[in-house]
Amino acid sequence: MGIVNKHTKINRADIYPDHFGRRKFKNNLFLGTVIFFSLITISFVFLIIGTLVVKGYHQINWAFFTQTPPDTFTAMMAKSSGQLIPGGIINGITGTLYLVAIASLIAIPFGILIGIYLYENSSKRYASFIRDITDVLQGVPSIVVGLIVYLWVVVHITRGYSVLAGSTALAIMMLPLIIRSTEEAMKMIPDTLKEAAIALGTPYYKVVLRVLIPTSFSGIMTGILLAISRIMGETAPLMLTTLGNPAINWNITKPVSAVPLLIWQFYNDPNMVDLIWSSTLFLMGFVLILNLLAKWIAAKRNF
Amino acid sequence: MNENNINTQPAILSIENLSIAYDKDKLAVKNVSATIEKNSITAIMGPSGCGKTTLLRAINRMHELYPNISTTGIIKLSNDNIYEMSTIKLRRKIGMVFQRPNPFPTLSIYDNVVAGYKMNDIHLKRLERDEIVETSLRDVTLWDEVKDSLHKKGTFLSGGQQQRLCIARALAFKPDVILLDEPTSALDPVATAKIEDLLVDLKKQYTIVLVTHNMSQAARISDNSMFMYMGELIEYEDTKTMFTNPKDKRTEGYLTGKFG
Ligand SMILES: Nc1ncnc2c1ncn2[C@@H]1O[C@H](COP(=O)(O)OP(=O)(O)O)[C@@H](O)[C@H]1O
Ligand SMILES: [Mg+2]
């Protein structure tokens, strides 16, 4: 007992004072480096948000959410007399919401069904093939998706740039995220819950609808929100599929605007530069809220 | 093979030459025959891995969830061969309670009790539903504890309460038989005692088959006991006889704690 006590009370520093000091120094150096780099990362995020707020908030007003952008001459006149640029980005906001809604309508049912299929047949060869394809799809550059959809939908189906084409491109980009999050969320459900439902004489498709989907709802929803926030800022595929539209459009076979498309247009017009910042602030804010919502829902898991 | 010696009640289940293999050749249940009395508690005992769960799950055909399983022999529920019934109907007549409490986490206490109806789109009038919920919860002595929080999630309850909720869920269909697979193995002694008491009460209305790893539990509450060993039904007696005067060496060995 006494010996053990003696042992535990001996300080390493007493035996190897030099070694111990060096180790402490190394420790502190490492900790310092970690803190330094994480501070850089954090400040980078705040710098982005701060820049957007400082440069963008002037233009965020009622007109911003209710009017379409002005022509370049009006914008120039307003600027030269020191006023705010009149007009807003309502065509872009409605366009983005429209595109995201149609894309979700396509991607969510497909994604959930494929996710369920993968979960139910996780060990089958065909399932792991689908899983590989999903991974590949996730890595396909968005411009490539845009090109393919241009070829399929713009050229052959709507015969011109359209909401449908844009939504198809965005849906393809959403799919892998929804498939994966559905499969992962279902894997978390304990088997005993399925058995409880089956033991009540529930046919399997109703077990899926009434137990698996509701129980994994928060996981699936998180995936959907992250998928949406990922595609909301996509610009390249939309340039090839929806082109843009100076007015609000609800016709699914016609071109439509979107916030990132407007940002690109404003960038190319020196008179519109001020609108870039407010549009970007809006987009960033929206994506940030979706992300926070996703985090909040993920934290509300059922079991 | 031992037959049930003391049949004081008419049989409700009869198992005839039942053999079950998860994979070819390796039998998990070997040629088991037994009849189970109506309104009794039958305990299934035996060392871990001897086939208790497999036998129990064969009674409501839950064992068929394993894709490669093969079954020979028959089980009759009051003269109907269960392997010729639809599993959906069968499972409403033979309810099941699992080792760990598994209330549906998305449903309230109330909805958990009538989950069987909800899942299957069986429409009930409001009053009928209220009535089923109350009787089922009273049957498991949970009513007084939860009557003011029926619309809270079932997962807020303690482990013992959750397990009683799961029994209530099985009772809601008014089944003929209730199968329980080590229902108290995850519970503390107080919660266990409550469940044992209510099972004794429930046998007035239902027939109960209980897998238990706990010999004293079987001794306390069961009328008849099965002892299984390596897939075989070694001995099946009324509980008193089995505990005081076991016929087989292996039963005696198990009951005196020599193995298992
Ligand atoms: N899903 C399964 N697949 C293959 N073998 C299994 C499976 N479940 C159980 N077994 C085997 O069947 C035998 C009986 O298991 P089980 O009925 O669970 O025993 P008990 O409930 O008495 O512990 C054991 O040998 C076990 O290894
Ligand atoms: Mg078992």
C-alpha cells in the first residue's frame, strides 16, 4: 500500500525535469496552434457575414422584396444622385423558391424511396451498386449536371430554357443527399420498433409508412434541408437550364430568374454593384436559417 | 417426449412436432410437441441459446422474419393451423411483448395503446377508442399513473411503465394469447413485481406464454413450465411438480443452478 502510494505521488518532473518541461512546451505549442487556426476559421465566417451585412443592408427594404430589378440606366441615375438603387429581386426570390419547390417535389419522393430500398436490401449486390452510383452522382460537378439536363430537357422536352429544366438539374443534385440521409436515419431505428409494429399484425408497407418514416422523420428532414441549402446557391447549372427572366414567371416551361443568377447579372453590370451585396446577404441569410433549422430538427430526434 | 400431464383446462394452443432451423442442418427447435392450457401462464425456461425465443416467436410466426428459416410441424390455435392463417389475422389473435420495452417514440401514450388499430387503419368511434385505452391501461395497472398525461409521448415513462404500456398495446386487440419474451429482464425488482402481479391477474382473461431466464419468476407465477435444452423440450410439467420433483437429470441440474 505504502509503496503504491509512493509511486503515484512521484512526479514525472522530479525524475526528468528537462524532458517534462519540453513536453509541456510542446503541449502548449500544439494547443496554441489549434486555437490560432480555429480563430482564423471563425473570424473568416464572421468576416463573410460582416462584409455582407455592412455592404448589403442599405438596399434591403420593402422594394427589395416586392419589385423587379431596375434597368441599368435607372440604376445609374439613382447612383449618380446619391440615392439607393430602386427596385428589388422579387423575380429572383420567387424563381428560386419555385425552382426549389419543384426540385423538392421531384427529389424527395425518389430520394426517400431509394433510401428505403437501400435500407431494406442493404446487403444485396444491386443495392451496393446503387449506393456507388449515388456516391458518384454526389461528386459530379454541377456544371456537368447542367449540361446533361440542357441536352435532355432544354433541347428535347421544353424546347427552351425553363423552370422544369432548372428544377430537374437541382433535383439531381439533391438526390444523393436525400438518399443517404434517409438510409442513415432508418439504420438508426432499432429493429425492435419494426417488430413491435409487425407483431400487431401490420402489413410491411404500413410499417414503412407508419413507423419507419415518422420515426426517422427528423433525420430525413435534416437531409432535405441540407440538400435545399446546398442547391439554393447553385448558379452554373441554372445558367444552362433556366437562363434568367427580368419578370416574375410561374410558367413551368418558360425561363425563370433565381437569386444566384441575378447576383451574376449584377456583377456584370457596374451600375448594379450595390444590389450584389444585398442579394448575397439575402441568399446567405436564407441558407444560414435552413442550416440552423436542420440542426434544430436533428437535435429533436425521437429516440 | 413429455406430454403435458396436468390438463385442468382445455387446450388453446397445440404444438405438434415443431422443428425450426435458421440455417440448414442446425436445428434451433427440435421436434417439440406440447399443448398449452387456456387461461394459464406457461413458462419456458432453459439456458441461453436453447431455443426459447425461437419457439415463442414461432407461435405468432414472427420467426418468419428471418428469411432463411425453415419450419416443419404445425401449431394449432383452437383447432386452426396457424401456418394456414394470414399472419396479419394471427398476430392480432396472438399478441407479443418483447424483451426491451419498445413503445412507438412518435406516438402518445394514448396512441401507443391503440397503435394496432391506427397502424392498420381500423377505424374506431371516439368512445370505443377511449374505452379500449382505459380498459387496457387499467388491465396493466397503468391507468392511475398516466390518466392525466395520456397525450404525452410514451417514451417519457419509466422503463417499467413503458413495458406495461407495451403489454396494454398487445391487449388492445383482445387477443387469445399473449407471448412475452423475458419481459422483465431489463427492469428493476419493483417494476418486475408489478408486471408479475398483473400477469397473474391477466390470465383470467388471456392465455399467457412467458419466456423467462429467471427460475424464481417461473416458480412464482407460472402454472406450467417447460424446460428446454439445446432445442429440445426436455420436460413439461405443472410448475410445482417440476420444481419439487423434476423427472429429467438435466432439468434438475438447471433448477439447482448446475448450469445455465
Ligand atoms: N437470427 C438468427 N440466425 C441464426 N441463428 C440464430 C438466430 N437467432 C437465434 N439463432 C440460434 O438459434 C438458437 C436458439 O436461439 P434462441 O431461440 O434465441 O435461444 P434463447 O432465446 O433460448 O436464448 C441458438 O443456437 C442461436 O444461436
Ligand atoms: Mg431469447
